[in-house]
Amino acid sequence: MNDFDSTEHQTRLKELYRDFEAAGMTPLWLTREGLMPFHPQPRAVPHLWRWADLLPLAARSAELVPVGRGGERRAISLGNPGLSGDPYTTPTLWAAIQYLAPREDAPEHRHTQSAFRFVLEGEGVWTVVDGDPVAMRRGDLLLTPGWAFHGHQNVSDAPMAWLDGLDIPLVAETDQGFFEFGPDQVRTTATPDRSASERLWGQPGLTPVALAGPRPASPLVAYRWAHTDAALAAQLELEAEGLPGVLEPGHAAVRYTSPATGGDALTTMRTEFHRLAAGAATRRSRTSASSVWQVFDGAGSVRLNDSEHPLERGDIIAVPAWTEFSLTAETQLDLFTFSDAPVFEKLNLLRTEIS
């Protein structure tokens, strides 16, 4: 029988570990806790950015940094304090404020990363997705599926800022990134009332037969605020009539889905909009997905683990995996959110607890 406390044993054990290291081997018995924790241990931390701080900084950058080839976009990412050295909001999600000055054009390019734009306020910018010009207005969600050419043009005399969301960290970690420049100028300056994607795919329950079939992402690239607002209002109205439709008392929510498949609008990111009636609160929950939230309108508070923070219009919240999360509405509270949930659902890894 081995004497594990003997000097000879300890000497041989040290030699074994040195040989492991030289051979590029790591014993599980020394690393199990880090490799297989009892629950997620994210490096990212819950964090809140104030819109009142972000917007002036984005405006200052427009005075000093032009938009053009190379940097491509005047987009400023929101780096999580727990992810030192990486400009990532969570380990899988990248959120940024993009700012376009009057009469400015952002040149076309494409990349494997999926992207969206969510507009907090303003109008006058058009995003052109594979040649289809799409107006950007307050409350709209605009999609740029992976590998679609896209550029932006501000045809107005006022600047405009919006929230960008991409799966940059996920694509980077899995070595799936590709990028390609498009034309130096946005290929069209047309400003139609409705984009081609809306004319084809924007009729509820109706699919163009000529275009039917499997699609990785939604063919509808514009989800308009008027429809989102009406859907949320209807849920709360029906709740008042005693009919089902809300997530919980005073809490309405919609998910942006593909009219071609009924699944998530983007393959790697789930996009939703939530409305809490004044005085309503969500139950505490935690999930193995990570998410980012932006206050569209109203006031309230958010609880992140044991910390509570007031919320105002435009504020942005990072919610890493397994963070205890809840919302309370002081006034009617509207929030846009995106998460990496579709990825982990497909891998059968997603877990959620609600208390």
C-alpha cells in the first residue's frame, strides 16, 4: 500500500506533475471545480450604464472621429468590468452605441456576425441591407443577418444614435469570423415608405409562396414600433378583461420572430420587448443565458443579485449568466432586451429558475 504522506511519494508526485506540464497535460482532479462548477461562475459582472453618460460621449466622438473605411462605424462598445481586456458586454454578446452625424454615410460591409439596431429616439437614418433601404425610427428593431451587406446613411440635419447588438464574442471564441468590404458608398439613397422586406414579409400570417422554405434568419428586417406597442397594449387590455396573455400580473412581453419559421428572428440572439404596468414587478429569476436590457421609456428599478438600482430612459443593463434578476415599475416601464438563449437552447444547455 502506498504511503501518500511519505517523502518518497511527494517527490514522485512532484515529478509526475512536472512531466504532465511538459507534455501539455492537466489532471482533472486539480481542475474539476473550475471546469465543472456546481453552477455557472461567470467572469462578467452585472453592470448598469447610464444613457445620460453614454450619449454625450458618443456625440463628442463625432467631433473627433470620422466614419469611413478602416474603422467603418462610429460604434462604442460597452465593456463589462469583469471581462478585463475584452470589449464585450457579456462573454457572448456585444452591445454598443452607434452615432451617425448629419448627412454622414457609413460604408457597406458584411460579416458572419449577426447584428441588429434598436432605436431609442430620433429618425433620419436609413440602413441599407443587401440593397434594401430601411428607415430607422424610434422603437424600431432593424435586423442585419450574418453575411448581409449593410451600410447606414443619415439623410437628415440632426445626429442619431442607437443601440447595436451583435454576437461578436461568440463568433470570435469559436473562430468563425469572416469580414468583407462592400462598395465605398451606400449603393442606394432611396427612401421608400416601406422596405422591400416589409412589403413581402410584413403581412401577418402570410408567406410569399415563391420565397417559402428554410431560412437561417428572419427575411423581415424591420419590426416597427407601432406593431410592438399595439401587441403589448393588447396583452394588458386582455388581462384587465380576465383573459390570458401576460407573463405575470402587469407584465406583457413579445418576442421578435421570423415570419418564415416562427423561430427567433436571429439565429444566435433572442430579441424581446417587455412592458410592466405602473406598480408591477417581475418575480426573481436567473438563467444560464446572458442578456442585455435597455430602458425604452418610463422609470423603475432593477435588482441584480443583492443590489438594486434605479432605472431611467435609455439606461442599459448587463445581466450575466445565473444573475438573480427582477424589475419593478414606478411608472409604466418599457424595456428592449436581447440574449444568447437560442444558442444554449439548441445545445440543450439552457436552464432557468423562477422564484
